[in-house]
Amino acid sequence: MDRRSFLKTSALGGSAAAATTLAAPAYAQGKRTLTMVTSWGRGLAGVFDAAQHAADTITAMSDGNLTVEIKAAGELVGAFEVFDAVTAGQADMYHAADYYFTGQHPGYQYFTAAPFGMTAQELVNWYYHGEGHALHDELGQIFGIKPFLAGNTGAQAGGWFRKEIKGPEDFNGLKFRMPGMGGQALGKLGASVQNLPGSEVYQALASGAIDGTEWIGPWADEKAGFQEITKFYYTAGFHEPGAALTLATNRDVFDSLSPAHQKIIETAAGECHQWNLAQFLNNNGAALQRLQAGGVQTLEFPDAVWDAFGAAAKETLDEYMDDELFATIRASVEASMKSSSGWLVKSEGAYRAQRDRILG
């Protein structure tokens, strides 16, 4: 049975039950505390900030009737166990990057970032004014969660390396940290890819357990301290051109909330997405200047490497096309991306090129 059939069967069963009981929704009254588990170590720059901001906003908007208690990675469950904890009812909600959960369904890749996929602006175009939100919710129904975007890092850097990357062959045997399908694509170039929680990456790089890593961008990377270990920094990557974060609530818990409280969670998540994207983009420029002043070499991958990335990424994505829902999500993303990009390149892209030329 494919996942769409499973979803339809589940929906029919739910409808039959509703028709039998004819019961109105029973909304929980009074004050409630919701437990949020996160994939982030406490205080991890930007990403933990987003989880905290969403939690604080929910509490403030509800006048304290909904209090969100945050459990950082490892405090209740591990960084990559938050999805299962929420689907099982061990926790009420999670804040994470959904591409950590492609093992549950490959379509989750697109709700963080896919290789050669959407920028942050293109993503929200699709999510809020295309099919994105509905498809995210369709995935959530399969697993008993109610998801919303709640953060974005913007375009992520290509990563930190112990040596320059001069050609695709330099990835052969390289021990590199990169999650999701971007990591799978690097594996096709011969890299030994590892998926480590953010709080473990510095030690792995410092000890030599990995030869290089991507994390986020100049501000978060500087806070993590990678510049203390290596000075080769590739500032553009293929893997996460606009990486979104997700706030997802156990669906039974969400359904038990009043419509007003449900809307507060949705609105807080959306506000958090914009707030967090601005946080990253506001801080990255100054952080990059500090890194360069400290001796970090900022580099770009050669075209031959980009070509290899492109071929490997397409091969990786194509491997999941036998999943009907993944294929639907991918087609929706690529159609929206093409439509959005056509205007953005001719308007904002052309303007930026001229502005930078004139202002020097």
C-alpha cells in the first residue's frame, strides 16, 4: 500500500467513526503546558533561538494559557528522535529541520531544503500561495502531526574543509558531515557522509573524526567555532539554498486545543519563520567580515564541482520517484520554483546587479 492509499484509508476510517459518534470536538479548557522537544542543543545559535522564539510567542499570544516548555536535544530525547517522540505522544510538539526525518518519508526533504531547490523566498511563495502548506499537512496526517514552517536559515554555506576542493575527485574518501539528500549526493562522489547533531559537530571536526562539515552560515558557524580548526570556507553550497525549520504538534493534542489556540500556534510559527530568517541574514555579513579578518579563506567551488553536484543531486532525487507523494511534492516544488524564479531573476536579480555595479 502506498502512502496516499494509507492516508485515504485512515481518513475514511476517521470519517466513519465521526459519523457514528456524531460528537462535537472536545476542546481542552484552562491553562495547559505543552512540551516541545528540539533537535538543537540548548543555546545553539539561530536554530535554538527559533524554537525559543516560537515558544515565547505562543505563550505571549495566549496570555499565558498555553505555556511551552522546551526540552533541548538530549534532555528528553535525542536530536533525531523528536519526530518519533511527538508521533508517539511522548512529547506534544517538536522544533527541528524536517529533512532529518526522510527515513519516515522522503518528501520531508522538501520542507527543509532539497539539493538545487528553493531559496527562502521561493519556498514561502510555494508554501503560503501554492501547494506547499497543504502537502506538508498531508504528510503530517500520515504520522499524526500538525506541521507549520517556523524558521529559516537562508542560503547555507558549502562548508568547512581541511584542504581546498579543486575537483570532484577531492570528495572521494572525504569524511564529511551533511544531512539529508545533499549528503546522499556527496556519497555518490565518494564521500564518507555522516549525519551528526549540531551540538556534536565541533568535537568531531576537532578530533579528526570528520574531515569537513557544513553547518549553516557565517554567524552560526562562527558561534560554533569551526574557524578555530580550519580556515578553508566555501560560502555557497548546493544542498540547502533556503533551509526551513518546522514546528509540529501531535495531531491529537492540536485537535484538542480551541480554534483560537490552534490559530495562535499557526501564527506564531509563521512569524517565527520571518523573524528567524531576518536574524540569520542580519548577522551573516558582519560575521563573514570577522571570519575573514581572522584568516579564514572564503572560496567558491569550481564549475566542474558544481556540475558534479548537479548530476549527483538529480540521481539522488530520481531514486525516490517511485513514491507517489514524493513525486507529487517534487513536481509541485519544481513548477513553483520555475515560476517564481522567472520573475525574481528579471526584477530583483537585475536590480541587485545594477545596484552593486553603481554603488561599487
